[in-house]
Amino acid sequence: MTEPSLSPLRRGVALFALAFGGFGIGVTEFATMGLLPDIAGELIPGFEQAPDRVIAQAGVLITVYALGVVVGAPTFAVLAARMSQTRLAFWLLGLFIIGTVASACMPTFGSLALFRFVAALPHGAYFGVASLLAARIMGPGKRGRGIALALSGLTIANVVGVPLATWMGQLLGWRSAYVLVAVIFATTLLLSMLALPRYPGNPERSPLRELSALRNPRIWVMIAVGSVGFGGFFAVYSYIAEATTRETGLSPAMVPWVLACLGVGMTIGNLIGGWATDRDPRRTVTWGFIGFIVVLVLYTQLAWHPVGLFACGFMLGVTSSLLIPSIQSRLIRISDEAALLGAAVNHAAFNIGNSLGAWLGGIVIAGGFGYLAPGWVGAALAVVGLGLVAVSNTVERRDKARGLNTVGISVVE
């Protein structure tokens, strides 16, 4: 089917809208971490008497959001098998708005946790469909750059949106941060309805056919790469604020600057990763993991000094984000006709990595090894990820030698 022709203006607005939705997701996911004390102080009794215990209890909000991503990503991808990708993007944005507005209005901690779960459900599916739409709009041979563009909003959110939402939440109350996010999603929906081309759905697809892609073990290898290998990033990121103040000796006021430096690195790494993936995805993911491991080891040795902390934070952002387009591109290719499922489960895998990395990093800190020790945990997880990439590369080379494509279907007549 012929792709609809778009004017340069409409193409630019459409691509901006897709990225702006990712920006909103980045703000709603990460700003909650900075506002946990404010939320806990209002909704959980006993904050004044035992702030550490109550803040730890409030951390459930982060866990339920990650759980929502893991549940929602494959669910929407399967149920929307026949749906137009454009229409799916509209519905997902609508659910974002509902979940975020409800989060701002909830009177109890339990009800807030429920709607943080609801707000997370479209997360993975949105990034999946936005990646596919961006690649279609940009044209053939630009899948990696399309994925990078869809993810660019997420990385820029760490530089601009998260500090802004955190500042608003501290100044005007934590609910104002969710109101800001709802406005971002509403703006994204409006721009999307104005500019996104109306791609038709595929009536021949079905949920069962979509699920059949999960019988391919190659997909599970790449899901493990994201879940385990990328967990190394969250092992460090989850505790970098404490490392800044307790290990490096900087004031709490420097934490946003460290996070912004990391966010700049993520933005640059994402763009490089998209460009490199279009040229050689296998080499990009392999060398990306090698660089990632080196930076994590350097972090454990150099981040005690302010210069080392900022330098390692920047490079951690570059090397970790460089991996994302290459991993997602491979999942889409392996998934074949179930491309939306492959793109969506990638983000579910990253949220598993979020939980795994934060949990293991917390264990070594609790064991008395210090706040830089999660860097060693991250390096170990990244080494496992690199090993899984090597397995995936070996299987792909074997498939090509046997005349099979990546989904195991003979390409020899």
C-alpha cells in the first residue's frame, strides 16, 4: 500500500508530536522519584516521626508504575493487532491523560498507587507504536533514526522536564507536577490528531497470531538483553543522588545538575545509536555494551571526585542510550509481522531491568559496600547482557548460513 504523502510542515509536526509524547512519559516516570517526600508527607501518616521508613513505603509508586509498563506493553500490542497504528496512538494518549489527571486528584495513597499503575499501562505500547510511526513517516532505511526520534523526548525529559516538574511539585504541591504532565499529553494528542497520517489497520492480523511471535526463542534472548543488560544502568541511576552527596561530598543542590549532565549524555547517545543502528545494528549493540561496561567500572573508581562523577555520569548516559535503538530495532526485525509487539516488549524489558538493577544495587549498599558499589553490580549485569548479545549474534549468523531469516522462515525457494 502506498504511504500517504506529507508536506514538510506536517511531517515535522507529526514527528514532534511523537517525540513530545515520549517527553511526557519521561516526566511522569522520573519526576515521581524526586517528589516522593512530598507525596509521602501528605498521604502517609507518620512522616514526621519516621521519614526514611515512610519514603521507602512511598517507593511503591515507582514499583507499581514499572509493573504497569510490564503488564500493559504486551497486552495492548496483542489486543490492538488489527487496529490502525495511528488510532492506537490516539487511544493510548487518551489513557495517559485519564491516568495522570486521576493521579493528581487522588485523596489516598492507595488510590494514587492504583492510578499510577493505570497511567503506566500505555507506556510501552506508546513507545512501540511511536517508533513504528516515526520510521514510516521518515521513510525506508531509517528505522533506527525513527526509534531514536520517538525516544528523544524521553531523554530530553531528563534534562528539562523532570527538573521543571520537580521544581513545580516542590513549590506548588506534588499534584501540580501531574497536572503539567496531563497538559503535555493533551497537547500531544491534539498535535497528533492534526498531523499524524491515518495509516489503516490490518484486518488479517489477530491477537493469537500476534502472540505466536513469542514462540520464537530469539525474541526472548533479546528481551533478556534488555532486562538484564540494561539493568546495569538502573543499578547506578537509582542511587546516583546518594552517591553525589554521600560519596562525592557535594550538596543536595548539585543533584539536579548531575542528573541533567546524565540526561544530556542520554540525548546524545540516543541520536548516535539511531544513526549507527541504521548502518550496522549488530556492531552497534556489541560495541555499545563494551563501552557501557568500561564506563560502569570507571564510575566505581572515579566518581568519588566531582569531575569524575560528572564525566562518568555523562558517559553513562551516552553508552546506555546508544544501546536502546539497536536493541529495539533487532526486536522489531525478529518479531517480523508482530512488529508492534516486539517494539512494545522492549520497554517492558527495560522496566524489568529498572526493578532488577535497583534491587541489586540496594543489596550491595545495605551490605556496607558504599554508594559507588552499584557500579560493580551494573558492570556485572552488562557483562551478562553482552554475553546474551553474543548468543543472539551467533544464532543470527547460523540462520543466515542455513538460508533462514531472523524469524526462522526459509528464504530459499
